[in-house]
Amino acid sequence: MDNKLLVENRECGECTACCVELTIEDPDLVKLPGVKCKNLHKSGGCKIYNERPKTCRDWYCMWRFMPQLSNEWRPDLKGVMIKRVFNNIPPGYEGKIALNFEIIGKKSAIHDMDFIEV
């Protein structure tokens, strides 16, 4: 996705959800979902930030692209990571934006009215 579409002045900050939740299959880094990246500092942040693999440099959760979501939707705060889906789109929905809402925090997030409305 085009980085020019990122919400202005919205940064990952202390969120490291992608460093834990994502599957990474990059020649320079392989990581299973739900496993902390070996390069994640205990206090947060990436040990190899300036040299991190292209996969890490290019990936952003959808919170970074969706201005209609408030700052409370940052994945580590909301407990929900929104990911763009490109494969296995159901028939009739090809060419449309598909999103995956992955619960990464408490399962009670599905009862949150903001979550239900979105």
C-alpha cells in the first residue's frame, strides 16, 4: 500500500504488535505469528530498526491508513490489529478492500461499541 496514504502525524509510537502478531517469511527474517521477534527489545523497539528487513519496513497496520479510526484504535491499545487482506477474497468481492480484524488483546474487545460499529 502506498505510504503517501498514511494518516498524517500518526505514528506507531510504543506499539510493537506487528513485531509479535505477524507471520514474517522474509529471506532476512522468519517469524511465527504470536511469537516476539528476536529483534524486539524487552523495553520495546527494534534492535535492528535501521537495517530491518524490507518486509518490516514496508508493512503498516490499517490503523495507520484509516483516519476515521481514533488514536484509541492503535493495536496495542484497542487489542485489535486490522490487516489488509489480498488473498482468498470471496467471490463477488474481488477488487474491493478486504480487512481482517484480528483480536490480539482481551477477547472482550468484540463487545466494545467502537469495534461493533467499525
